[in-house]
Amino acid sequence: MAISRRAFLSRSTEIATALAAERAFGISRLRPWLLGAQQVGTPGLPKIVVEDFSKEFDPAYLSNGLIGFRPRPNPLLNASTYVGGFVTKDEDYRMESLAVAPYPLSMDIRAGALSSLEDPALLKATRQTLDMATGELSTEMIFAPGAGITLNLEVLQFASRSVPSLLCQEILVTSSADIDITFIAMIDTRFSPGTTYMSRPPGSTRADLAGGFSSPGGISRLGAAAWIVIPEGSVQRLPRSTTNAGVTRAYVTKLRGGRPLRIQTIAAMVSDVYHPEPELEAIRLASWGAMLGFDELQARNREAWSKLWQSRVRITGDSDDQRVLDAAFFYLHSSLHASTRTGMAPYGLSQSRFYSGHSFWDTESWSFLPVVLSTPETARALLEFRLRSLDMAKRQAALYGYRGAQFPWEAAQTEGFEATPTCCDTGWVEQHSTPDIALAFWEYQLATHDQEFLRIGTWPVLSAVAEWIESRGVFTSRGFEIQHIEGPDEGTPDVNNNSYMNMVSKMVLAGAIRCAQMVGVMPPSSWARIRDSLVLPTDEPKTLVLPYDRPPNLRDTHYSSGGMDYLTVHGAPIGKDLLRRTHDNEVALRDRSSNGGVGFSTAAIAATAAFLGEPDEAKRLFDSSWRDVWLEPFGMIRERPTQGYGCFLTDFGSLLQTAMLGFTGVRINEGNWAKYPASLPSGWSSIEIDRIWVRGEARQLTATNGALAKLEGL
């Protein structure tokens, strides 16, 4: 009954991957305490304030889709950092995995023999604020180096959206009295396994810090560089050096009591996925950032976030639901950018312990639609990741004896090839990811009318996947059957005619036929024949869609979910009465079962409940999809309630698409998108989005209960 996410994770991996480095980052694996976090600025965009640091908690997450990092309460300490395309080999499972990167914003403050890094008890965080409106994290701290002197520190950090290879940091230091201080900036490598192959910039290069780093085993390379901006005349720059902490440079100055000193770091990080000489390109990019200046980068970053937030989902009703939708929007879009070339992992660039930075069906089936409605150019970047791996998918299909293209269950960041651990049967039997990915290409086409991409992207993928579907199944006396498959419920491998698989394949074939017409190609007649004869398993009186052929007795708690609910927002061609009976039966089964589904599936079921006119049930399901997995203080959702770490983007995406499409009655299609009357959960009276993109035009969406949504031009 439960929809698992790789069963092996609940056993050996959870223990094996509890790395000492990540413990050092302060990531608690326990259910966190409530920390007295405040959400200020209501009813505006969320600004989360933390003032109680007495317990460990899941730290903040800042990202721009190319770089992600998790600043601790002291953000000048080494923070968990990841860069798209910087990968290694997983020690246990041997497949490609995201590697921990150096942290380029680390800073030690020394007064005499005392150090803020080596004597952490002398430094105390007093307040940390995550401003979701701007993607900025501000931290206030006090450093007491003795002799009755205190240093007040204000640290502001953000991952630049205007130049997505840059991280920016500003430290404002104010001393209570005159004091000699040494600041040591560093590209901190202490928790980044691997080797440093370059520790200083080439001759005559003026960047303050530069390094080239290889991941363990030399699998990939990363360049990092930084400019440290301090007012001229007030500081002595010492020569660059390499220490146990990494690549460093010290700056000696005298602080005057009551006079603030501003120190800015503009750091670039580049993997060899983006440039064959990443250590040199990082210097160029850091220098570009330094030329623009911190203030300009901050202004552009704020402008980029302001434009993104025009697609905010605003509800009139439950303030808790508004909070989770805002968090969903912030973390999903933080983890993506139009420059992204490495796909999107379920946890983005927030960690590598789970899912290794790989891309799953999660992207296309649960997160893609909110992205294409808000930022079509970013949605295209996600599809271009799949398009670049189309040849790999064709090779994989050939290895299995099929034609066309078979996309992987877990796609590696570098080239999109299959990277599922070999202990997991998902890597060879859960093949519904192939039509899932193709459906996203078709939905992008319907949503954007991108004529260029139609020919170079949508048609090549849909035609290859339609060919794969044809070779994957077999005609029998029942119709066209797809045998030996695993559906979304990973507890039931090797079944015939999984209803989700067959239905999404039917939708893809319909899209491929229509796409062929758009490009002026005559599709094979076999595609229409297969589309019309795909077997949809039903019970004997044909009142229910079964999950697959010959499932357990309906009263058995191991009876699987068929997945029809997951296709509601995608406009699956299933009659409403048949959907209602299937939905009602599976709701009863879930209520009897001791194992509930994960949040992204529950949110999708809420969309079906709303569509079927059950507002109370829709509200109950929507709330249950996130309340037990909500993680204070920064509002990052977990995959399971037992986990102590968050930022599960799949849930965030599902919550957004349920609100944006499921509840509003909007469906992406060739006709009128306002297809059904809005059906809102109990307690919600309206949904408004100031800007969504409809076929290349900006529209304002307004949905009130019982009426067709309004999509008005801007």
C-alpha cells in the first residue's frame, strides 16, 4: 500500500551515509525541536527569524540551481556545499554521485591568539533571518576575544541568480574598542574529500583566492575563486597560502571602536560539466563579479527574485497552507535556473546522502508543471538535460532489445545515463520514467508553443518514446499489453499492465501523433492502434481501475494504489465516474492501511478529491501531505516524518501543482485551459497568481470556488 522510495534506503544506507562531515555541518537526524522561529512580514512574503540556537536544527538552504550550500548558525564555518556536475563515485554503490565541494565563504577572525573558528565558544549567534523574498540569509553574531572587547558581526549571504556561478557574502564588523584583527578568508576543503591540484592563481592574476579541486578518484574537477573586497588603505594583505583548512589569505587591520568595517566576498564555483578548465573559468567569473560589485549583484538578485515571486500562489483562507506554498515556491525555484545543465535531484543541491544528486521521474511528473507555468525558460533547461542524454537513452533501449529511447530511472548529472544502485530493482524494472519524461516534453509544447523546441526537442523525444512503447509491449487477444513492469508502488515489481504505466503511455502516444502532425510528418498507423488498445485493468464489473493484472484481494492491506490520482492534474483520459469509484476505493484502502503514502502522492490525491467535489477530504489530504513532514525553523519538508533533514523538492512541486492546476480546474491543453470549475479545499475561498505563462503570454489567474478560472492578459 505504501509508495516506497527505494526500500534499501530504510536499511543500510541511512546508517552507512551518516558521514562525519555532515554531522560536523550540524545536520540533526532526529526530529527537531521547535525553535521559536518567527515568520515576520505576514501577509507579505515569508521572512523567517531564528533566535534560539540552543539545539541543533536543519540549517538554512541557499541555492541558485548551479550551487547550493547550507550555512550553519555561524555561517563563516565550513558549510555543506554542492556544485552541479561536481561528482564522485559512491563508496558503497559505485555509481556516480554528487560530491561535497569546498566552501568558499569561510572566514576566521583572529585577535591575538584567539580564533573564532578554533575557539567557537567565544562566538555566539544571536539572530538568523531567511528572507524568502530576496533569497538572502542574514546572521547576527557576537565575538568576544577578551579584554572586555566585543565584536558585533552581521553576515549577509546569497546565491546570485543574475550570475549563477557566484556566491556573495558581506560581513559588517563593529568593535566596541580599538583592536588589531586578522581576517583569514579561505576556500575551505576540510570536509571536501579529494585533492587540490591548484592552490594559487596563475601568474599576474589578481584574484585573492583560487583553487582547482578533484573529487575522490579524479572523477570530476571543480574550480573555485574569490575576490575579497575590503576598503583600500585600511588593511594589509598577506601572501596567499595553503593550510590544512584549504586555500587561504590573511588580511590584517586595526578596527576602530564604533567604526564598522565592511568585508565582501564574491566567489565563483564552476564544475567541468560547464567548462573544461574550471579552475581558470572560476577566476574569470569571480573577476566579473568583482567588477560588477556586491551592491550591483545584490540588486540584480533581488530583481530576479521579485520577478519570480510574480508567480506566487496566493490563497485566501488557511494561513498555514499559504506558508507551505510559499516555502514550496521558494525552495523549488531556488534549486533551479535557466542555466542548469545537470537536471534536478529530489533534494536539489542541498545534500547527496539520499538519491546522490540523480534526476528521477520526480522532476517531470511532480515539479515540472509549476516550473513551466512560472519560468518557461527554466522548464526548457530541464528538458534540455534530458535531450542531451537522448543518445544514452537510445543506447539503453538497445541494450534491453527495444527500439527508440528508454530513459533511466536515476539519471547521472554529467551525461544523464542510468545511475541507479545495482541493489535496487527500480533500475531495471521501474520503466514508467520513460513515458513520464516524454509527457513533460508534450506538456511543455502545449504550454509554451515553442516552435523551435518542437522540432529540435519535443518531436525527437516523443517519436523515440512512442517507438519504445511499441517495441516494449505486445498485442494479445486483450489488446496491447506491457508486461514485466513496476509501477509507482515499488512494493510490487514484475507485474503486467500496471494501470499507471499504460495510461501515461496512452497519453504519450496521443501526444506523439499530434506532434507528428505539427511537424508535418505522417506517424506510423501502429501508434494510434496501440493508443486505442492499451489494456487498462479493471475489476469484473468494470467499476474500478485495478493497479495491475490480478492484484491481491481488495480487502488485503497490501493492495497497491493504481496511480490514477497522480494523473488528475495532467488531464488523464479516464471517465469521471470510473475515476470516482477507483479513488473512493483506494481512499478506503489507505485508511485501513498502517502505511500511508509519501507527501507528493497524498497532495495529488487531494487534487482528485477536489475535482470530485469533496472539499473537506481535499483539505484533509492536502494538510496531511505536509504537516507531519514540515521541518522547523526554515520550513523544509522531509520525505518521511522519521527523517531530520528536509528540502524534499518532490513534495514541494506536488503541493504547487495541486494548488495551481488541481484546485483551480486549469489543465494544460490545446483548447481553453480553464477546463473545469475551480474546486477549492474547505477553508479556501480563492486562489490568485499574478503571472503565469500561457502559450508565451503572461496571464493573471483568479480561481473562485465553483467557477471557471479567469486567465486574463497582463
